[in-house]
Amino acid sequence: METQVLIIGGGVTGTGLARDLTLRGVACLLVEKQDINAGASGGNHGLLHSGARYIASDPAAAAECHRENLLLKQLAPHCIEDTGGLFVAVAGDDENYVADFPAKCAVCGIPARPLTPTEARQMEPALSKDIIAAYAVDDAAIDPFKLSLDNLAQARQNGCQLMRFSQVTGIATRSGRIQTVQVRNHLTGRATDIRADVVVNAAGAWAGQVAALAGIPIHIRYSKGSLLVTHHRIGGRVINRLRKATDGDILVPGGTVSILGTTSERCTSPDDIHPKVHEVDHIIDEGAAMIPALATIRYIRAYCGVRPLISSSDEGDDRSVSRGYALIDHATEDPGLENFITISGGKLTTFRLMAEKTADRVCRRLSHCSPCRTHCDPLPQTVDARWTEPGLAPSLWVQNNDSRDILLCECEMVPQSVVDQIVQSIRNQNGHPSLNAIGLRSRIGKGPCQGTFCSQRLAAYLYDLGALTHDQGLHELRQFLEKRWRGQQPLLWDISLAQAELLEAMHSGLFGLEQVDAPPPGDDRP
Amino acid sequence: MSPAQPEIRCDLLIIGTGMAGMAAALFAARRGIDTVQVGMTGEINFASGLLDLLSVHPTGSHQTWSNPWEAIAQLIIDQPHHPYAHIGAETIRAGMEELITFLNEADLPYRYQPQRNTQVITPLGTVKTTYALPESMAAVEKALQAATPCLLVDFPGLKGFSAGQIRATLQKRWPALKAVRLPFPGLSGELQTERMARRLETPGVANLLAASIRSHLEDARVVGLPAVLGIARTRQVFENLQDALGVPVFEIPTMLPAVTGVRLRECFERHLPRMGVRARYQQKIVSSPRLSDGEFIAPLGGESAEVQVRARAVILASGRFFGQGLHADRHTIRETIFNLPVYQPATRTHWHRKTLFSHKGHPIHKAGLVVDRLLRPCDEQGRYIYPNLFAAGSILAHQDWIRQKCGSGLAIASAYAAVHAGQSFLNLTPMNKVE
């Protein structure tokens, strides 16, 4: 295959870059080793930062965040719930940090309106009585799945090609240039050689591995962050702890749930990461200091992502490493490759800017002069992304009122008709509508039952549609339920534990799904 | 709670209405023990209707046994703390036979081969090994073994059950499967199995269904369909359909909760009171203090209780987490009614494995009540806590019924053993002299 620009990585950066380049008239091909947002783009808070979190550690990144925050609210409002945010300190927090906060925000151009503790508690009644200081900021909630799927959808309309489940297995170089990139499809096993004028490494936490295939060393520190999804939404606004950034200090509402996080744990590899029991307990204990209800409510899922932190040394606190992005043009590095660019680090909030700067560099390499449009053109809303929005499927289902359109997922009210549309859209992209692919593109499996019932209902329906054949469903069911399990395993107590017991009683006790396949080796320890 | 509250006195209080509680009430009633049974019925709706005895051991290698008694003998050697090891094969067999005899007499006929396990197919297209199964499911085993030409029927609007899925999944093993989707007589839109089952009990409906299946039979010599063939009159609906089609018919278990569980529930609810069990269904016990004379006093319905039960002995069959016999917070697992010691992993980190479908099962499944040979819950030193408190069913420690496929057998056998132990206690101990 041939293309002008090969983009490696289907997270927010890669999909944002694909949109940016195709809007400039540059042809590109995006390869993703798993599915869209499988890495940190899907494993984060969904927080559109005001920037106030970074005023102390990285004022430049803080100011950048704030500019992008305002821009995205204008250009992609359908991906954003403009909740506003609060920074609150509780008794015992560092009073110097609290005292310096407004001035440091001002320096970065970030509005922060002071509130009395009473005002703050009137705005957010769930806040602790121990609040001693509060500021209102411009934080918002953003749906990273919608964002990536919409970016990708427009890119594809403009001719971008897409290869999912396609991992880069080799990069052949000659005379300081990448000649071909070998890609292998996990599902079909087929290998493809790709020739491109420029190759962009937007593989996030995997950027080091990709660069290594081209013989380029990039030192990346992996910092795992774990997050918890509450059973119901707590509060209207993003609530941040007003202190130096640390664990369990941000609660982001989104749709019908809230997301509490995060942690920062060094890990040695971006693969096979799990949220752990001790992280969950730590996040809850920390969060409960701001919002006491967090100690007792039900959580339905835990998940994590890996922050790729590009740094020159192993020393120091991972949180103090810049959250700004790194754009590396390997033409100017040693060892060098003239048609290879790596973009890594950064934040969800600044993904568009990262894509713009990368596209600028790509265009310079291509001697293609066409200006960026993503800072002025609105991001179109597409059907591909809309079903990740909580509440959308139920409201349309109620409106349509067709008794034949049966709900496959009762927790999140996802009917057959929604699955039909998702299957169609995946097929239009020549993809296989697997259970996990549909799970990624809808609310299926994300409610309190965590897939106990909807998994098999979906599998049965996909067989009826002819989307599954032979014993494919058994393997996909296992994969689907294992994927949900990752998020349940560390928070199984109280009702969630009873739910998990029922899930196992049915899928293992009755259906014997554990007897279908050997478990992956080395993945069997408690 | 005041002493003036109305009091129900009984010799034996059975707490729980799952398979273990129902079996215990049955065994107690048949032995003439003065019994009160309390609990929210509902969990037994989640029974599949299949009576597993033991088919997987050891779980790590997930070896499947065709002879459950050989499996049990090996299990008793390998796992001396397993409840089956306390109970012993003879008692297990006696309990199973007595329960199945009761079901047959209660017009809910079951089939089994005394010396071997049997196989059924599931909606996923997997093959499940079990021991005794409803007569309405029995024809599948022969058909599966001989790969007999078979028509699988499903219904539009019945979620999670696709004949096409079963056919596709079993294709290699059973190539002569065909699938057809037929409208369900008199119902449309989303179908609930319980409604379908009750509808099939209406005169004439089974014949309508048979007529619509018949035109698709072609060379099929056996017909499989989801388990919806009636609830109280399953035998009649099943025979009616089979006669009308002229070929053997079998039901396939559905997702849970299932009609097959409702049948068991209704059967017990109908017969146990008739046999003398004073049933207090839909009432719950949240605590049961022991009096100075050794008897237990249990307010029905918790805080606002209007009635209390006073019992000389108790069988605790309250289930695990789903049944609320055990409860876990973030740090520890507790037994909910008597606050009995619970054998459990050291910390939550060790409750579950990273892989859901780990063959070995999750350590938390082995948590529960440690009992002695008379099924009396014990302390950490292995001494029984009360001479007149017995435990039965899934609340017992050192078993993993989900992976071992021994849920019903464990419930029935431990209920049988607990009733016998309770009976000995009651016979040996004069009234009001418990200890």
C-alpha cells in the first residue's frame, strides 16, 4: 500500500492528526494495533482542563490548556458537557498553595473566581463540611470516544484510510529514510507493507516501541493512572482538590455517572495494566475527604491508562514531569530519519494543538503549504460516535416506540436498532462488528450488570444478523466479559460482588464459558 | 422488640429459600420435624433446573468426569475440607435420591442415570455436563451423541436465545442441526419466558405451536426449543407437544432467571406447606440472638418485626453474596445473621484473580463457613460454635460450586446431612434444655 502520510496510533492525537491532514488535502492512512482510543485516550478522566491544575508544575502547559479549552467548547460542543469546575481545599491542605492559587492562575491567564465555602457547598451540596477555600474555574467534561470517532469520521470522509487491529511489526529503513512499514492484522493474520512519504508515530505509550522498530531510541516513562466510575452522577461540576496535584483529587461528572481519579504509579510496560485493589482504596479514601459520599457509594467500573512521559532521566516525581507534549522530528535528531516524526505526551485537552503542530511539521516535510483549519472549522457530529452518549439511545428508543425494537441492554437501554446502525457503520469501514467493537461504540455492558445479560443477548443478535459464525461467539463473549472484568475486579464488594457472583453462576456455572479456551498464560494470579 | 410480641415456636428454623433451604425443609418435613422456613423466595428463580452433582475436578485442569461418584471419591481424597468430604458419598446419594423422588411425585419429573453424568446443550452452544435433569430436557443427550437430525426452534422477541447461534456454534459436533424462527402463538414484541410458559399451559396453545413447528420438521427426528414448556403443568405441555409432533422434544436451558427455576420454586411452595412446613416466604431475618436457654429467637422482617420465631435448632441456608447470606464491604466478608466467623482470603487483593474465566476459580469462592462433620459452623480452632446451629448450601467454605459444577448436589446433600444432624440433636435434647 502507498500513502502520503502513515499515522501510527488511533488515539485522540492520531485521529486528530488524520482530520487535520485530510482537511489540508494530504492523503493519509491510520493504523491502530487495537481499536480506537484503546490506550490513554480511552483511559482518562474525560476532563477538559481549565489549566488551573498545572499552574504550579507547568505554567506554559496550563495556559495552553486554557486556550484549547475555550476553542474546543466553540468547535466541538457536542463532545463537551460544559459543567464548569471547582477547586476546593479541605482543612489540613497546604495553606500556602491555597494562598498562591489565584495569583498563579492570573499569571497563566486562567480565570478563577473565589467562592466562600458556603457558596461552594450551595453549588455542590455533596462537598464536605470541612471545605476551607473554593474557586470556580472553566473545567468541563469531554467525551474522548466521541471526539476520536468524530475526528476519524471526518478524516475518512476526506479520504483517510483506516486499518484497525493492525500492529506495526517492522520498519525498514535505508539511507536515513523509512522505506516500508510492515503491519500485521491481528484478526486475519495478514501482513501488509506500507510505503509513505512521511511516517508519524502517534502511538502514545507505545511510541518508544514503535520508534525502536526504526532503530530510534526514545526514553519513555510509563505512569499508570487508575480511575473509578460511580454508579450515579455526583454533583454538577468538575471538582478538583486545591492542592499540589496528587492522587484521588479530581471528580468529573459525565452523563449519568461521575469519574473519580486518579493515581500515578510507575510501570515497566504499557501493556497488561490493571487497576489494583490498593489504588482503588486509595482513590476512594482521598476522594472522600472532599466528598464524603464517595466512601459509601457503589462503583461500577475501574479502569486505567498509561501516561507516556518523555523525559531524560528516571529521577523525580512523575507528576512533576511536564504534561506538555513532545514533538520530535527525527530528521534533526541523531540517529536520524528524515521522514519520521514522533508526537507523544500531552493531554486530552491539548490534542488538537498537538495535531496541528504535528501536521505543520508533516506539511513542511512534504513541501505542502496549506494552513490548518481545525482551529476554525467546527468538528462535525457523526452517527459513528453518538451512541457512546449516555441517555441518547434510551430517549430515541422511547420516541420511536416500536415494540419490535427490543432492548438488548436494559441497564443502559440500548435497543437492537442502535446495534444495527453500529454494525452497519463498522461494515462500511470493512471492519468486523465484534462484541468488543460494539461495546466500544455504545453503552452496552457499561451499566450495573456489567455485561451479565447484554453480552449473550448481543451475541445471539449478532448471530441472527450473520455477523458471527461458527463458534466465534464463544471467543468474543469471553473477550467481552474479560474486558469488563478488568474494570470490575478491584471493586467487587457489596452489591457489585453479588452481581459478579451471578455473572459467574450463569456464564461459568451454567454455560461453562471457562472451559472453552485455555486462559492466557501468566494471567492467572490473584 | 418486646417479649410480648407474638411468638411462633418450632423445633427447627430453616433460614433460606434457595435450593438448600427448600431441600432442608423437604427433608425435615418428611421426618416429621416441626419446621418453620423463612426467607425471600426469588433466588431459586435463578436455578437452571439442572441438578449438578460434580463434574469438574480438579478445577485447575478442568477435567470433566462422566461418573460423578468417582469424581466425588477423588475429590474427598484431594480436598478433605470440601463439604462433600464431611458428608460422604452415601449421604450425598441418599439426599439426591430423596429429592428427586419428591420431584417425581410432585409431577415435576426428573431423569438421571444413577452412575453417570449426562450432557445438555446451552444457549451459547456449549455442552454442559450435569447429573439429573427435567424430563423435558432429557432427549438432548441421545440426540447429541448420535448427532441426530434436529430442528432447533426459537422465537422472535426472546432475547439471548438464538437457534442460529446454537447451530453455528455446534456445527462441527452436530452438523445435522437446523434452526428456525417461528412466531410464538398469541404473543408478540418482547417475550418473557415466564409469560410464554404460562401461555403454553392454556388449552390448545401447545397444539398451535406444534402445528407451526411441524411444517418445518422435514427430516428432523428430534426438536429442541427454549425452556418455556409450562410451569405447573410442564409434564402435560411437554407430552402434548411431543405427541403432536411425533418426535422427541427437548428443552434447552435459557438465560437466568429461568422458567426452570420458577418451576422448582412453585413446586416447593405448593408442596412444603402441605407437608407441614410452616413457610414464612417473603419475610426476612436480619439477626437471630441466642437466648440463655440456648434457643434462637428470630424476629421476622427485621426492625419492624411483628412476629418472632423461637427455635430449638436452626439450619442456616442463606446463600452467599447474591443470596445475602454473606456480605462484603471493602475490607472484610461477614456472615449476615449470626456474625459467624467466615473463612476468607487475607485481604481483598486476594479475593479475585485477574482473569474472570480462570480455570482455578477465584479464591473468594472458597470463602464461607467452616463446619464440622455435623455441619455445625466452627471457630478458627475448629470447635463448633453452637450445638444447635447447622449450615447448608453455598454458604459453606472450601467449595467452588461454580467451577466444580456441584451447586445443586452441594445444596441437597448438605441440607440432608444438616437435617439429620439437627434431628439427632432434637431427639437427644429435651425441650428447653439446649445447653
